[in-house]
Amino acid sequence: MEPESTLTTCYRHPKVESHVRCTRCDRYICPNCMREASVGHQCPECVKEGARSVRQARTVVGGRVSAVALVTYVLIGLNVLAYVAEVVRPQIVDRFAMLAAGLVGPDGLHYVYQSSHPSDFHAEGVVAGQWERLLTSGFLHLEPTEGTFGLLHIVMNMAALWQLGRVVEPTLGRVRYLALYLLATVGGSVAELLLADPGTESLGASGAIFGLGAAYYVMARRMDADMRAVNRFIAILLLWLLLSAGLTSWQGHLGGLLTGGAVTLAYAYAPRGPKRGLLQAAACVALLAVLVALSVWRISELTQ
């Protein structure tokens, strides 16, 4: 009778000799499968099972806690890539910048939209069904007549996004932060549509930046933070809004500020519980529906 083998092998790698057992399931594990535990070592399956039973940390509004402002970095990258594309192909501005209503004539030039026009003219902008301009205009920064100001435009906006995003994103969580940014962008464009000259071409991430500024203020109040530095920042932001009335698009700034504030209020003061995320999402959808309804009403006025 042959003696019974005393060789023990890893349950995941049967060809590897092992002498250490998982402290949870008591199975043999090799050095590649060992995971450091408070007492001894555990196998990968037990580590995963334990992680599922640990409650995940959440932000004050219910988002997942993340130490890296990944969405902010991605947004900055997208804006920079769009700027490079604008420099290489300036036609992108004509296609994706915010323009409520306009005409392109047979000579290729742009004209203000009017209801009666020759058949060889064709409409452009949101009035022509190019609804994507409400969002894409927030990622462009180079107007054809700006020259070097376009570079200053994106540098200032990205610096503000860098500063605000690294504060706001960790307090909201990535998904809520991205929803806030995009809604503030659309909110700024809708304000342009409602309040600005319909034939004016506008672009830039300033509407979203003002939305983040409003979020910064609301979350600071919600978390009972020291408001002195926050109030100074908001004072600078409001001063920027006033100065923009004579320099750039104050309508987009105001729209982004109001939209960002409304979204963050919904985040911050939604009642705690299993349905908090659903209520916050419903508030965002309702706000988007209001913005779309206002846009449809304005376009119907322009086309009559």
C-alpha cells in the first residue's frame, strides 16, 4: 500500500505547493493568492466577499467618495482638445457654437434669421434643429475674430475649473458632479437663447464655471463651513458677472449660476434614505425638462 501524499497545493493553482491557509475559508493559498489581513492572510475570494459586506463611504449628498477629481481632469482635457481642434479647423465654431437663429446665404456669409427669406438661404442654429449647440458651445473657446483672446479665454476658464472642480467634485461625487456641470452648461445656453440677440454667436465654459461657483457656495452652507473665504469668492464671482455685462456673455453666466444653484440645492437638501438618489435624479430631469420647454417656446417665437 502506497503512503498517502502530504503535499498541499493552492486551491487556485493546483500545481503550486502551498503551506499557508486562508484565515476565513481555511483553504491553502500560494504567495500569489495571499492577501494581507488583520490576522494572517486571506484568499482573493474571501477578500471580495468581505469588501461587499463593508459599507461604502458616501459624500454628504450621497455620492461615492473619491480622492481624485477625475471628472474635472477629463473635462479640462476635452476643453483643451476642442480648442486645438478649433485652431486646426475653425469651421468647428460655425457648426457647434451657440447661435439661436441665423441664416447662411448663397455667398456663405451669415445673416440674422428672419421668417421671410429667399429659398437659396438656409437656416442654422437651434432654430434649424441643431439642439446640440446648447451643450457643445460650452466646450469651445475660440471665436474667429478673437485672435489671442481665445487663448486667454480658455486659460482663465480652465484655471477656474481646476480650482473649483477639485473642491466641488469630492463633495458631490463624480456622477452628480458631471450632471451638475452639463446642466449648468445647458442652463447658460438657454439663458443666451432667451435673453441675448438671437443672431449672436457665443461660446465658452463660463456658464458651467458659474454653476460650479453656485455649487461651492450651497455646499459650504450645507456643510456649515467657514463662510468667510467662500463669501469672498462669491463676491469675486458676482463682480465677474457684472463686468461681463459689458465685455462678454452675462446671459450665459447668469443662466449657469442659477442652474448650478438649483441643481445643488436639490442635491444638498433631498431627504436622506434609500430614495434620495432617485429624488435627486428626478429633480435634474425636471430641471432639464424646464430648460427644454423654455427653449421650444423661444424658438417658436423666433420662427413666427
